[in-house]
Amino acid sequence: MKKNEISGDPLNGVWKFFASVKLTVTLLLTLACTSIIGTVIPQNENPAAYFHEYGEFLYRIFSFLDIFDMYHSWWFQFLILFLTINIIVCSIDRLSSTWKIVFAKEISFDIAKLRKSYKEEFSGNRTPEELKSLFLPVVSGSFKYTKVEETETGFVIFAEKGRWTRLGVYAVHLSVVLLLAGGLAGSFFGFDGSVNIPEGESVKSIILRNTGREQPLDFEIRCDDFNVSFYESGAPKEYLSKLTILENGKPVYNKDIIVNDPIRFKGINIFQSSYGTLKPKEISISFTNRETGMIYRRKASVGEEINLPEAFGKFVIKEYSDAYDFRGHNLGEAFLGILTPLKGDPAEVILPMRFPSFDKMRKDELIISVEDAGRRYYTGLQVTRDPGVPVVYTGFVVMILGCFTSFFMSHKRLCVEVVKKGGKSRVMVAGIANKNKLGMEVRTQRMAKLLSEKAVT
């Protein structure tokens, strides 16, 4: 026996530790304080910005403690797990007594306790036997469970309803556990990343936001087309991506997505988040002889050298810019080329898309302009997975039901005692509830009024 007691003591100590309400308060305060840190210090920013803001020493400490991605750090997840275990153990530790009340096979009533509760009394001329047949239907109509016990001088009707409402607080506990478990599931098994897909191309992986690590996908995302519309000011009005999901190279799902209208596929969400322009593949360029007006057209790509007619030499487009700055002015999309004549030095040529005649300012005998650049876009997608979301939603529903049960419903018990005194019957109606005692007093008054009317008529 002593050995069993000794071996059981450590487990009992661990159980009492996790069953402590003080531990719950401590963990909640700790989480609240650390959440303040996570609010004050911006999360998931560029490491260079953190280094510049806090200096090398603090940056190394904060980085070691995962302060810059605090809600996914090992110690924050440990606190959440610790709190989850604490709530489960607390609930189990206090559930046994409530369980016996809710699921008792034989329900016992303490009439002495009921007599000390709120009560109403009145007298009637009918005998106890007559009152029993009158009172029982009235009481059973308002209470689910009724029980009649005979006494030496009359009878007692015991009634109750709402025993199950005592479990409301445990439903709230369960909802908190579900919320915490959902958060942990999302933290451990979820991801949040992004990817840019050029029109006509596909990807099988994304880049995670927090770590920059590549995350492979179980399927392929292809951008079939991208369209964008603009306001008169030039600001984007709406952009749309035509996406196709492929598995083993075969299309299995397609959808046109816009902002706030994502694809949801196998627990993964694909959101439209951004877009951008790409370096054109093929460019149509015109070369005009200023003196004769003769126009020559050629097609080329960035970096491809073109041999020009009339011994003008060679031309190559060196680079592309989607917002070229010229002496403090934004020319928009533009190409930067190099014209190398047969005689003389190479000349830099700026070719803005919005200003086809821009090259005339060079005063050269050859005027160059871009007629068509075959505009190409890429779509920027945010790709997320959070397996804990269904668990969290379930937790919210359970919490609403638990709070409603805990605050607006109660376990009500009623006692109607009839005692024969002389030629009259003395009636006592007493009521008690584990919550909302004022409401139970009103219900007891109403019941007493109904029974008194039955006793008189």
C-alpha cells in the first residue's frame, strides 16, 4: 500500500498542478503580456528593417526568441499548449460532482433546503387527495421531471428541469480548448506564402512569408490569362486572373479570381493579391530615316542585336523598365537601347511607350520608336493553408451555445408540500435554482398563484 501511495504521489502532484486555477490566471496574464509585445513590435517585417531599428545586439536576442514572428515561436506555442492542458484538467477535475447531478439515475430532493429557500404559502378547503389530482398536472406541465411522495399528513410534489444546463460552463471550457487547438493546428501544420505566375506559365511551389523557404504543393497552378482595368487617373480598377489547377498534368479545376474571391481547393486558399508587368518577349521597333521618311520595321527581344539598313549600323535593346525616370519625370514603361553607327560613337536611345516621338529630340538622322511591346503581366497570388479553421469555427459555435446556456438558463427545482391541518390543507410552494434566483422567485410566485386558484375553485 505504501509503495502504491508513493508511486501515486508524483502523478497526483502533477494533476493538482495542472488543475490549479492560479496556473490558469498566470498563463492568461503571460499570454496577454506577450501579445502586447507582439503588437508593439511589428511582425514578419524585413530583417534589415529590424536590424536598423534595434541594432545588432537586440536584433540577435529578438531573433533568437522569435520575437519577430512571435505567434509562431516555440515558446508561444508551448504556452498555448500548456493552457490547453490546464483547462482540460481543470474541467475534468471539477466535472465529477456536476456529472453525478446531471446524470443521476435516482434524483434526491432535500426538502429541508427547499423549505429554507423562497416560498409562498396558502390554505385551501380541499383534501390532500383532491389537491394531488389537481396540482400534479399543473406542475408536470411546467417541469420535465416530477415525483410524488406521500407523508403522514399529506404529500409532497418534487419537480425539476434544466439539469443539463449545469454543463454550460464546461461547453465554454470545451470551446476555449477548441479555439486553442485550432490555433495550434494552424501554427504547426498551416502555411502562408506567395507566388508570382507569368501569363501562360505554371508553378508547383510557393515561397513562405515567414522564412522565405520554398513550399511544394500537391498540385500545379497555371495562369491562363490576366486582365486589368484602370481608372482615368491610371490607378488599377480591377484585376482578374484566369487560373487552372492541374494534377498529374491534367486540369481538374479552373476559376477566374479577383480580390476577395479566392479559389479553395483541398484545404488551400488561393487569393488574388497583386500583379505586375514582365519584360516583353518580342518587341516591334520602327526605324525612320529623317531625311527620306523611309520607315523600316524589325522585331527583336531584349538583348538581341539588330543589323540596320542603309548602313545605319546596329541596334540593341539593353533593358526594360516599367517606370523609367528621366530627369525627375516618370515616363512609364520604356526601353533603353544602344545605337552603334558604322562610324562614330555609340548613342543611348530612350524609347518610352507613351511617347513614340520621344527619340526625335536626339536630332539624329535615324528616329527610333517602339510600336508594340506585347505587354505581359504576372499575377501575384497569396496561398494559405490553415487546417485549424474548421476547429476554430466549431469552437466559436460551442462558445455561443455554452455562454447562452450558462447565462440565460438554469437548473430549477420546485417543491409543493401539502399538509392537512384541521379541516383545511396547508400548501407551501418553494423554488430554488442554481442561477437567476430572482427569476426563480417569479416562477414560484406564478406557480403558487395557479395552484391557489385550483385549490379554491
